[in-house]
Amino acid sequence: MSAPLQFRDVARGRALQARLDALMAGAGRPVTVMHVCGSHEQAIARFGLRARFPEGLAVQMGPGCPVCVTDAPQIDACIALAEQGARILTYGDMLRVPGQAGSLEDARAAGARVEVIYAATQAVDIARAAGEPVVFFATGFETTAVATASILLGPDVPPNLFVLSAHKWVPAAMEVVARDPETGIEGYLAAGHAATITGYGLFQPFVERHRRPVVVAGFEPLDILSGLVRLVEHVLAGEAKVTNAFPRCVSREGNQRALEVLFRVFALGDGDWRGIAHVPEGELRLRPELAAHDAEVHFAAALGAAGPRLAPGADAADCRCGAIMTGRAQPTDCALFGARCRPESPVGACMISTEGVCRIWHEHGVGPRAVVGSARA
Amino acid sequence: MCLGVPGQVVEVMGTVALVDFCGVRRKVALDIVDEPVGPGDHVLVHVGFAIRRIAPEDLAETLAFFEAMTEAMPETTPGDDTEVPRS
């Protein structure tokens, strides 16, 4: 059996589901857990796992989409640079995210140069071949940020390459959720790829602080199911501990070489996450040593003229993205979901990106019955 | 964007590797990978950078974890960080 099939083995999957069913049947009470990764939600939806979750087990998606939580003023800043003639490079998901007045896609339609890249190294190649200023609008959690950091430490970084960092540090958002007394999250399924960089040891202080278990899980169906089994076991036994359910990629100390690169380039700073509000130490900001390539420094005058910042979370009044991303509501609790808020005309942050929970539920037809895990006959 | 994809190294050219993703071959930067890689190794790739060499023995540990999770309440399982006696 080849490796990918081992992670999708149907018989093993059914055995894990049966184990999850038995755990919940014996629990005698509902259990609410949260994962913090769009790739987890995509896998849950794509493999139909949610409809088969046992009665009483609620699996919420937290603030696990870096595109969704990129604040509107950051989009506006990038559009302002595009309109002033800078050549913008970004990852594809960012194109359609609305700022306060349009998206990068709108700016491109109006003549701005906005290009999609798939690897951070492309930014270096494009800048090297270009004469004009090139701005890499860099988004993503620590896994993606480390790639941005690496290109800035490379030899001969082109002087016309500037990074506009919207990179985020996901453990900071878990902290915000855990401190919210209304969320009632009893355990967390942490993202395996982010933990590949940070290591699972990072979660030990979190677990001790909040007395809630964390299980680091991968992205194949058996990774998610076995991770959930372990997490529910921990919750029901009242065990506040960290389990690494993704040992083929995650170690306790993480990728030390990558972490060293990451924090040579970035420092943690406070900032606003769209739909969630202020997140202390949730931003990855370029250090002063990298000022020569920091778009916020180089274009400070242009960005200052772009206008005042909106208050955090100033999206449409009925939008419930903030409640959804902090585990207080599901997409189907929102009156806009699938009605006024749709993939082609998103209102809220969670419908924008393919990694947003509303978008994933909409595309995979997840309805309210699946939320309580009672969809099976 | 936040998409980690495993692939198999075909060839290493200094700090760049040619990696095969189920038939699609791409150049991948090796600047931040955790340990040296060679042809035949599996790596986890994220936005053009290898972030982890996936060692065969770690693969076996994952499969053992699946096995353990289908058993009822094992006393100890692979992956546990801290050993807390069950009451």
C-alpha cells in the first residue's frame, strides 16, 4: 500500500469513527473543540467527515484562515501602492479580499499591476528582472512567513523588492479564543504544518495556562480522526496536555533553522485581525534591520496619505464572522450565509478565501444538521 | 496559499531541489529545511520552500498512532508529551 492510501484507509477510518462514537456515547454530555486551520476544514468537508461526527461533538473552526483575518486597512494600503505605480505581487487568495473601497482585483481591472505568485522566491526573480519598485504583499501564518523571511536573508536581495507584511502568528489568536469566557472551547486541534515550524512544545505553556488540551494533527482523514479521538479522550479525562498526532512532520522543538530565520526577519507586534478585533502579539512585523525592504518604511508617506484606519471588525453590521472565528457561532447561524453573503459576493471575511469556513461550508453544502453531527440515518 | 504539499526529491542542485509532486515537477528552495535531503527523500513543501524532511521512521510512528487510537483508552500512546497518570 502506498503512503497516501495508508492515510485514507477506509477500514481504519471507520474504526476511528467508531471509537469517536463510543467515546461520545460514554461521555453523556456535549463536547466542543476547535481547530485553527482552513486546511483542516477543507479536509473535513472534502472527505465528508463532518456529517459522520458523533452526536454531541461540535468541531468549530477558529481563526485559521490568514486571508480572512487580513484587516481591510492593510488591503487599502496595498491598493494605494498599486495605484501609485508599484508592481504588486501576492498569493492568489488575496486578490478578491475587499478593503474599504474595493479589492486588489478591482485595482487590477482599473489598470494597476497586480500579479499572483505561488512561491516566495518568484518575488526575488521578478524584482531582479524589473526596474520599478516591486511590492510583495505577503500574507499567511508562520509557515508562509518563514518563506518570506528566507528570501530577505538571501544573497543579493534586489534593492527594488519591498515586503508589505500581513503575516500573522496563529498561537496569538488561540490565546484570544481561550481567554474569551463565552466560547466554551474544551480542546484545540492545532495545525500540523504550522507546528512543523514551531514544534509542539510551543503549546505546553498554553495548555498549562488555560488547562485545555492541544492535539497537533495532520491533514489526511486518518490524521484528523485519530487527532479528534485523542483530543476527546483528553477532554473527557480532564487532561490538560499536548499530544503530537502528526509525528511524521512535527517534533517537539520544531524546525529550529526555520524559526531562527523567521525571527531574524520578523518580530511579534500587536494588531487588528479582521472580524476578531485586537490581537496582542499576533502580527509578524519586519524588524528595523530590514527597513530597506520594508514597504511600510519605504512608502511611509504614500501610505500615510491613504487615509485613517477603520475600527477593527467594522464589517457589515449583520456579519457574524467574528463570532464564528472565535467559536461562538457556526456559519449556518448567520442570516447572511448563502443569502446575501456568497462566494461571488462575499460580505464577511470567512466567505472570501477558499480557506474560510463559510466558503468551505457553502461549497461543500454543509448544513445545520451536520453541525450537531446527527446527519447519518 | 497555506497549503503544505508532500513531494519526493528527484535531484538536488545546491540549495535548490527538483521535487516530484505526483508527476508535477517543481524547483523547491532548501534554505530552511530542517536536515539535509537527497534524491528519493520525501519533503513537506510550503510556498516553494521545503520545511521538513519526512523520515521513514516518522512515517511508521504516525501509522502506529492510528493503530493506537482505534484501541479503547490505551494506557500510553505514541505522541504523548507529558505523562500524566490516569485516575
